[in-house]
Amino acid sequence: MTTMRRVLAVLTALALAAFGAFVLIGYVRGADARAEAGAVLVPVLVVDEAVPAGTPVEELADRVSTAQVPQRLVASGALDELTTVSGLSTTTELLPGEQVVAGRFADPTVQAAGEVSVPEGMQEVSLTLESQRAVDGVLAAGDRVGVYVSDGGLDITAATVASLAVDRALVTRVTGGGTDLTGAVPTVTVTLALTDADAVQVIAGMAEDAVWLALQERATSADTSLTSTSLTSTTTTTGDDQ
């Protein structure tokens, strides 16, 4: 009889444990359902497959779909239909899973016209920056900007000192209206015409996430013939040094 009682006790304990787990799972699922029911869901277009830059909106219908997303997670400028950007083309590549944002579209004819030629002997370098570090995204081809590089990047715990690395750099092209990887911070891509020495400084600054642009002069008809002024120190050789 003692053995039978032990078996019954074990079976009873197992039954109670199973019942407790069932109740707990039911409560958790109910809590999730209540939380979801309390959230405000809104329709947002989401990318299903990669879309190359320069793709017309008319070719996106089969590459995006509508998803219900909690309002607090909706990216700034997110679209719920493509008619809003009808006639435009993508300015950057759209990746699967990201929300379709209005800022990533532009008139292809205007975008092509918004470029200036690269002065002879210079090269183009593109910088993708948060809009606050690119004059709030108002730059245009032909503008002149100062390129500042700060010590310590964006580390607010470090003693940060910014210095002017390139003066009056020529903006040759601007594309933007995108967002960072979180989908929350607006970004803009600014392409500059730079000398070899200036390109090295700017690329090094970008690697440290330490570049800021300052608008110095708006575009004029004569801007495209001028060159950027490098602030890289130079050594002058005199007759006494030879």
C-alpha cells in the first residue's frame, strides 16, 4: 500500500504541475492578446524583396506588401500606398523587411539635372550622414561646404574638438531622404569633389563617424569651375633647404 500511495502522490504532483503550466501559458497568451488589442495598429508598406536604386514606383507593386504595424514603430514618412509617390523612382536600395519611406523617392529627371561636373584632377567621395550633420538635408549640387572632422567621433564622453579639414568643398550631387538602420533617423547622401589629400582626410573621418558639413556658399553659375581649398599643411622648399 505504501508503494501505491507513493505512485498516486507522484501522479498527483505531475497532474498539478501540468495544470499549472497550462494555466500559466493561457495567462501569458491572454496578456499578449490584451496588449496587442490595446495597441493602435496602422497599415504600412513593407519591402518584400530587394529593390535597386533608380527603380520606378510603377515596378514596386509586386515587391512590397501591406503590414499592420503598431503606431509607435512606424518610421517617419512611412507610406501605406504607392500613389503618394507615383511617377518617382527610388534614390537608394530598399531592403527586405524595411518600411517604405517617402523620402527615398525622387523625380528621376530632377535628380539627374541636380548634378555638377567634377573639376579636372579631383574625385568624388560620397558621405551618408544624419541630416543634422548635413545642414538638415538642404544642400544641393553646386553648394560649397566646409568639412569638419571631430576628435573622438560621436563619443560624448570624450573631449571632442572639431577642426575644418576641407574648406569650400564642391557638392556635386545630393540624394537622400533615407533613414538609418533603425528606420528612425533621417539621412542624406552628399557627394563631394575632393583632391586626393582631402579625400583621405574625409574618408578617415567617416570611418570614425566624425564628419559634419557646414554650408558656406549657395550654388552659383560659376561654382562648378572652382576647386576645393585644402587645409592640409604643406611644406615650402626654399633655396636654403636644398
